[in-house]
Amino acid sequence: MRKLALLLLATLTTAIYAQQPGFSVATIRPSTTDTLPLTQIRGKRFVTVGTTFLDLFKYAYGVHDSQLVGGPDWLRSERFDVTADPDGEQRPSSDQMKALVQQLLLERFHVSLHQEGRELPVFALQQAGTAPPKLTASTANTSMPAGGSDGHGTIGMRNGTMVDFAMYLQRFAGPIIDRPVVDATGIEGRYDLTLHFTPEGTASPDANTPELFTALQEQLGLTLKRDKAKIPVYVIDSASHPSLAS
């Protein structure tokens, strides 16, 4: 069964990857920075600074820490800088870029993994009440969302869906998000939004900036409900340190 799961995952990834050009040049180097991890799309170039394999995997597969299990400890501790340029002139879509990074991780970290479905504790992102959520429709003419955090309690999203926002909460809201976030809003479309909150454990919190759950409801009309759901879990069977250049 494990071999079948791995085969299905590899087949799916290869099929997606084959729909667009690959990375023509990609470098992965040990990081020397002490700054917050950074992941960006610059034009059509994929760039990261100070990211672990886990950080890269979370971007590529849209998962929470708890959805990647097994493998050596360095996958979660050693940090890398990545620069990768896709083939062709056209900028990949968001899904295409993630598929390219999936392939990069499989090839350069020599990863063998399989996927399982497990029932895990989750946060369900929902509309907070009967009033419409406080969201601004995006006017961007691209399918590529953008999102990030300043590391001090601000999360921004541009041209993103609610699925994208759930992923950004997973990546940027801090340790208070101790489980995967799944979109249960039923909201379609793409939006621009900014969320300001006081991170958990802040030594001198600003009385005017609420904690995450209150900020979500007051500023966006959304809420996070603790629940359980059967979701994908990726099990690392083996991995090795990356080859540095392609």
C-alpha cells in the first residue's frame, strides 16, 4: 500500500509538472542569514532566504507542520537559500510554481515519500456570523496570489482566495496555529486584505491590537473553529542533503 501511495503521488506530481516548463537553473545553498525566512516570486523567479526543507515543503504542498512526518531532523532545522528560474518567457501560475518546487524538492533533496489520509485536529476558517465578511475584491489581472508577514503581527494578502488565506494563516500566524487550517467559508473569488493582531507571547502587547482570533472577527468578519477533518499527511521515507546546483 505504501509503494502504491508513493507511485500515485509521484505520478500526480509528474503529470502536473509536465504541463509547464521546468526550472532551467536552480541553486540551493546553505543559508548564512539570521533574518526571518523569506519566500518570494520575483518576476518569474522563485527565491527564498533562510528557509528549511519544511518551509519549502509547506509552500509547495500548502500544508501545516503537522502534515509532514518522519525524515531526518535537519529537514526542520538546517536553512537554505534557493534561486530558481523557470524555462520559457511566461510567468508560471501559482499552482504551476508550486508544482515546480515540489519537483525541485523531490529531485534535489532525493526525497522518497508517501501520502496518507489521517483524521487530525484542524482549524476551520468560517464566516463569523450573518453579516457579510469585510473583504475587498481584488482587481488584479493575474492568477498569482501574493501574501506575507512582517513577523510582528501583520499578515497581508493580495489577489488571494480563502484557500490561500487559510494557508497564509498556517505559515505566518505563529505557534497559536498549532494545527492545519482548512477553508470552510464557502466564499468564492479573490481578495486583498490585511490583518493586524498581537502575536501570542508578546512581552508588551498593544492594548489597541487584539489577539489573532478577535482580530479575525473584528477586522475581516471571519473566525477559526476547532474541529477535526481527514486531511493528507506526507510521510518522509528517506531524504539526503541537496545537490547545490542544476
